[in-house]
Amino acid sequence: MTTLTFDTHALIESLIIAKKQAESIVRAIQSGREMDLSNLATKTDMAEIRMEMAQSEKRIFIALGGSVITTCTIILGFLQMMGKL
């Protein structure tokens, strides 16, 4: 987990706002620092996902093309049986 050091006391002293507002800001910063960043996607993760999506897209395209060809063949066969061709 990535950690950052931050002097919250110095922040409160440098702000020209009410103490409650400063404490709220510090609490927000501290909760942000305590977040688990390990579940964020990296550039490598995103590249892998893009490759998987491209491969899936190819498989879907091939499957749909096969379905269209099969459907056309069935319709043409049916029309030929009926004497319409």
C-alpha cells in the first residue's frame, strides 16, 4: 500500500478558517491516506483488458457471421424446397 506523509498540524495552522473546518479537512485527508490503493487498475491492467476485449470482439463477430450464414442457408434451402427459386 502506498503511504504519504503529511503534517496535518501545520496545515491547520496555515489555514485561516475556523477550527472545526480545519479539523474536517484534516479528517478528510487522513481518510484518503488510509484508503487501500491496491485495487486500482494500472496501465498494464488496462492494456490486458483492452486485449481481452479485442479478442472477445473477434470471437463475437465470427459467431454472428456464422449465425447469419447458417440462417441464410436455411432460408434458401426452404425456398428451394418450396419451388420458389
